[in-house]
Amino acid sequence: MDVEIGDRVRIDIPDKTDPDHHYHGEHGVVEEIIQDDAGLITGNEDDSQLIRLQLESGEVVDFRSTDIRSPFK
């Protein structure tokens, strides 16, 4: 999913064994998009973006674009 700073998004991590599953369904706003070279390791250029979100709770967390979806209305 392509995102821009200021976009409202939802975290989608349905795998209950994932350590970040407790964020599943949370909503937040994109604060920063950080470029790194993770895509060189995975072979997927989309993995080279780390999306920094401020959740509705005020917590700031980082996720890959594969964990981000459009928000529920």
C-alpha cells in the first residue's frame, strides 16, 4: 500500500504468533516514511520502507508497508 505522511491507516497483522499481533486492528497516522535497505535482503523493494505511525493511543510505532491497510471508516 502506498502511503503518504498524514494518511490515516490500519495495522493488519492477523498472525497470532507474530510478536506485533497485539497491534492488529489499531489505527494511526503516518508520521514519517523511513527508507532502508531491507529490500536488498528480502528481494522485495516494498520492504525498504519503514512506516512510522502515531497510534490513536499516542504510541509511536514502526511497521513495514506489508502490515498497513486502508482504515476502517
